[in-house]
Amino acid sequence: MTALGTSVRPAGRITAGRGPRYSALALSAYINVLLLITVGSIVRVTGNGLGCPDWPGCYGQVLPPANPSAWVEFSHRFLAAAATVQIVGLAVLAWRDHRREAWVSRPAVAAVGLLVVQIALGGLHVIYQLPPATGWIHTGVAMGVAGLVAAQVAVMHPAAQRLTAGAGAAARDKWLSAAIPLTASAMYLLILTGSYVTRSGSSLACPSFPSCGVEASSDSLRRLIDIQMLHRFAAFGVALAACLTLWRLARVGGGEGGWRGVTAALTALIVVQFGLGISNVLLRVPMWSRTLHLFVAAALWTGLTMLWVIVRRARAVG
């Protein structure tokens, strides 16, 4: 029995009923959160972070003035408002229809909690003129929200449920049971190092790839180079770990339940992400590459999170 006096269903057991409605809302929220992260990147790389210099209004108005910069920034706020409605809606449905099912209710409630933190950070980021620290934390919390929404998709969407049903061999593999959550966690930390590269001004510290291509002529430049190279070494390590994990999953899972397609898609994302990272260096961080780099990073993190939830649930059902 829980503290509220209601029993919790065995792990992995999800009731039917209003599942399709929840699944549709979770998927739409997931897509919107990825779009929100992407638009946030566009706002940043185009220099429109202060297009609306106050918060929560824009130049003291509900709607922004006829100013392109203000509308670019306001588009991010509009998507954030839509995502807020969706995420709160998921929590309401989870409490009403699935409160005894921990795989649904816990990520739904946790997402609302992180969302409150994220909204406050967004306001502070604008009010204090875009300080790097709040921007870095804002990115980390955004990825946390995306991961929690992705977890709900992994539980409730019919395609994910089919994968869960076919994940028996993968769920029984002890190596995968440890490797998948570790790889997902490493991907999240890698995103944080990438965000720190951006916020610290280290994006152009090294003009070459794979080596840096310059010698540090001062302590300040050495610091920027170290930040840039830390992200590169981390990227190599995480990419290798992810590829090994996906190779093992494809080998163990075989053709069961669409696993081959899932591993192929995630591997393709890793290759694309590596190419975008190289483009950022050699092309001097063009706007399109920076934006896509964050989008693919979010897709990889949430994809690995879904994988983690699916295999964990399959093991619990067992």
C-alpha cells in the first residue's frame, strides 16, 4: 500500500481503458518538447534571446510588438506554454486513470515538478540578461523534462508496448541491463558538456579536427581549449559505448519485435550527430549545424531513455 492508501500495480502492468488518449497526448507532448528545444536553440544562435527583454510579458504586453526579433523569441514562449498544457494534462490523466501504475504516474508527476523549475529558470534567464549559468542549467532541465515525457511514450504508446513484448531476450541479458542505463546517463552528461562549451565561449577554441590545431598562448585560451577537448573526448567515449550497446542489443534481440529497426535508427542518429559535431568545428559553428546538433542530441538522449524504460519494463514483467 502507498502512503495514500492505494496499492501500486506490479511493475510493467498497465491497464487499458483510456490508454489511447494518454498515448496520443504523450506522443504529441514529446514531439512538442523536441520542437521547443530546437526553437530555443534557434533563438540562441540567431541572437534573439532578448527579443522580449522582460518576462512573462513582452515589452509589457501580452503579445509582442511588430518586431521580428521579439516574435522569434516569443515563438519559444508560445511553444513552452503549449508544452506546459500538455505535460500538466498528462499528469492529470495519470492521476485520474493510472495513479496505481508507477511507470505512468511517477514520470508524469516528476515532469510537472521539473517543468515548474524550467519555467522559473526561463524567466530568470531573461530578467538577468542571459547569464551563462542559467542557460546551462536551463538546457539540463529541458533534457530532463524531455526524458520524462519520453518515458511516458515508452510505456503507453502501442509501438513501444510491442517492443516491450518482444524484449524478453534483451531484458534477460545482464550486460544490457547495465549498459543501457549507463549509456543513456552518459549521453545526458555529454549534452551538458556540449552546453558548457557553448556557454563558456569555447565553441571556436579549436579550429581543427580531431586535434585542436592551436597551441595555448595564455591561461584563458588553455581553459577554453580544455573545455572543447573534454567535450570531444567525451563524445568519442559515449559514441563508442552507445554503438557497442546497440550492437549487443541487435545481436541479442535479433529480429524480435522490431528491435533491428530501433538499433539501426539510433545508430544512424549517432553517425549524423558525429558529422554535425565535425561540421561545427570545420565550418566555424554555422547556425544550421548548431541547431541540428542540439536537436539530434535530444533525440538520442530521449531515444536511449525510451530504450531503457522498455527493457526495464520487459524485465519487470518477465
